[in-house]
Amino acid sequence: DVNGGYLYSIHILEDITEAKIAADMLQRAHLRLSILYNIDRSVSHSLNLEEIFNNALSMTLKTLEVEGGAILLIDPDGKTATIQIHHGLSEEFVRNLRHIKVDEGISGRAMAEKKAVTLNISEYPTERMAPFVIKEGLQTLASTPLISAGKVLGALTLGTQKIKAFPPEDIEMLTSIGIQLGTAVQNAFLFQSLKTSEERYRRLVESSPDMMFRLRRDGTFLDFKPARGFEPYQPPDLFLGKRLADVLPEDVAIPAIDCMEKAFQTKKEQLFEYKLPIKGEILDFEARFAGISENEILVIVRDITKRKRVEQEIIQQQKLATMGHLISGITHEIKNPLNIISGNVQILDMEEQDTEKKKIYKTVLQQVDRSVKIIDNLLGFARRREYEIKDININNLIESTIKLVEYEMKLENIIFVRDFEKDLPPIKGDTDQLAQVFLNLINNARDSMNEKQKRIKNGKLKIEGWKGEVRITTKKIDNKIEITFADTGLGISEDKVSNIFKPFFTTKAEGKGTGLGLSIAKDIIEKYGGKIELENKVGEGVKFIITLPVS
């Protein structure tokens, strides 16, 4: 009133229940969308299942106001499932129910029905598990399967100590979370499978003895895997990123590029063989070109030097066999006229009184006799027969071997010096095999001394009176026979001495040796209980020392 007193008041009441409910529903919807977004983001950015499961379970429990829960995955056997992560559950509960059968409990029901399931403790389906659930104080449970492409991979299971109804929107959210987590599990499995496959492939590649290159179609080296036993033509840092034509010699690069392009065009593997100098030795290689994409190719390189040398040795053996048959056939044809010549000269010699003419006849007879002996020796080498172990007079065997090459070597300014101990006891062995060893050592000495005459003083050694010399010594030491072959050739480079008896190793130029002679010689000598050793002086010559037990 006018005196400031209170007359009346007006109160306006408005029912905001529906607005409150709507706001609450909106907030809960926002929370559901937020959790789904965060889980989706986690699945998209990570393959770490532990991290994804932790975040998803924490957000789900908080959003649905549930105390505890766990995520299980079906084991590889498909019969059991194992808890991977849990929140709000006692260690005793988890320890007792960590491993369950896929048809047990609410998790088993959800996985079997492929949909979200809720129930109260009174409805719990598995008698074995019920006491543990009751002891944990859980009253209401919910579970949804983890599904990817229709396949069940596990379950997300929640439990609360309150009697709780899960509204449809919560069940819908759980279903969505189950699909998201199923996708995460599938992605992780695929990644692990890919990783395992890549690791298996990497180990397979690394275990290969071959060298491998990955090249672009323009010939650029992109990647490289080293080989076991041989090195690349250049160190990797000198060829990676460069083109094939800039790295390899032209005579190798051009056909290699043609072969590579053919592999791209035909989409079939192409084979290319070539030679390259590696550490001063010419080696044979085989390259296989196989396209791995429209613009990349895999090149597998293998060292085939040993194979090539074996092939050459086989070809050589075939040639020798052919020569053997040829020699066997023509020796009789040659010996017949020689015998006629010898017989007629002997008749002339008997009837001749002139001393000078008799000397000429004698010389002719000596040369005819020498020719017959050479033919007999060649025939002996040509005959193929089973090896025969018998007592051998080593001096006689060496002498007959020398006779095969002595005349020709004398023309090459090389002489033999014999230092044979007399009356040596016999040794046991095969005549042809031991003759093969001796002839190989003589031929090696011959090659070395001929090479020395070419290299030293512009080939003028002979003019200055130098003669090549093969000194062969035999003597008895205790119960063994020692045989030495010493030459005055070039000797062997010190870095090659340790490999001299290895198969396919040769100090000779390409095409002049297979690298098998000394390896075979060593095997033969050792087979008869002996040994072969080497003494070397670079520039002065080599001495091979053979010891064999007496018979």
C-alpha cells in the first residue's frame, strides 16, 4: 500500500518435467554419441587392442553408470574365451572366471545369439559360474558380442550391484560398441597376420643364398639384399638410386635392360647369364627378372661360377673320352708303318758297312723307338678301365709320365732334372690316378714357366740363357716315400696360396683352367694315405711335396 505494507503476491508455477526429461535424454544421447565417436576414433587411429579396450570399457562404464565389466576374446581353439581386460571386478572373480567356455554365462549367450543380452542374477544361465557372480554382489548384467563381418570374436560384458533396467537406447549403444570393438579386433588380427606373413617372407628372403635387387622400370636400383658367399659388383651406397646402365659395364647393362623390358611386356620370368670381374676374378652369374608390379621388378642374382666350371669339366671329360677312342683307333694305324720303317732300317743297318750311314740308321731307329713309346703311353692314358690298386715302382711311373711331355717342353726351353733315389720300395695305388696327379703338377709348372718367359724382360729370358727347370726328387723317409716337384716359374700370389687346393679355384686366366686339378690331386693322394703340401716363393717358383706310405 501507500505506506509500504504488503498487500498480496502473484506466484506463477510451470511444469518443466518434460523439459527436464528431454534435457536429460539429450545429455545422455550426447554422451552416447560421444563415447561412440571416441571409440571409433580410437579404432581408426590405433591397432593396440589393450589401449582400445581400456578406453572403450572405461567410457562405457561411466556412461551407463555401471560398476564393473570385462572384455573377452574367443581363443584360437574356438571353444573357450578369455578375459583380456577388466575394470571394477575383484581379482578373485577374474581369476576364477578368466577362462570360460564359449557357451557359458551371459557372455556365452550374447555370443551364441549374436545380439546384446541383459538379465538379473536370478536368471543367470550357468550354474558353475553363478556362485562367483553372486559373491561379487552383481544383480544385473548386460553383454554384447564383438562382431566383424558377421563373425563373433568375443564379448563386452557389464555388471552392476543394483537392480537396473537397460533401456533400448543403452542396448543400441552396446550393440554399436560391440561392432566397433569387433572391427578393432579384426583389424588387429589382420595386422598381426600381415606382420607374421611379412616376417616369414623376410626370413625366407634373408635365408636365400642369392642376391636380390628391386628396380624401377627405368632401371633405377631401389632396394638390395646381399648374398651369402659373394659380394655385389659395387658397394650398395654406390648403386642404390642409380640406373642400371650407369652401374654395370655396357656389355652387361644393355642385354640386362632388354631382358628386364621383356619381363614387363610378357609378364613372364626372364633369365639372363653374364660375367663380371669381382676381386680380380671373372665370375659367372645368372639373373632372373620377375615383375612385381606395373613399374617394379625383382632381380634374383645367383653365382653360377662353380656350376659353369663343372659344366666345362664335363665337356672337357667328354672331349677326353672322345680323344681316347680316337687315340685307341689311330695308334695301331701309326704303329704299323713305324714297325715297317723300323724293320727295313734294321735290314739296311745289318747290310751297311759305311760307318756314317750306320749312325744315321741308328738315329732313325732311336726316333722310331721313341715314337712307339709315346704312342704306347698315350694309349695307356686313353684306355678307360676300373681302378686297380697294386704295388707301384714310383720312379718308373714318374719317368713314363715325363716321357709324355718332355720333348715338347724341351722345345719350350724347359728341362727336367731327375733326382731319383734308387731301389725305393713300392707304394700301393692306381697307376693311372697317380700318373694323373704327376702330369697335373708338371703341366702347372709348365704353364707357370711359359708365362714367366713371356712376362719377364719382354720375353728375352731364353736369349740370356735362362732355362725353365722341373726338378723331381724321390727319396725314402722312414716308412714313407717323399716326391717333390719343384719349378722355377712365377710362384703363386700369397693371397691365393690358402685357396690353392679348393675346388674351382684357379690362378690361371679364364678358359685355361677349371680349378679342379689340384683339388682332385689332393683327394687322390689322401685316398692312398698320403698328403700333398706346398712351398711357395713368389717370383721364384713352387714346390709340391707328396708323401705316400710304402706298400
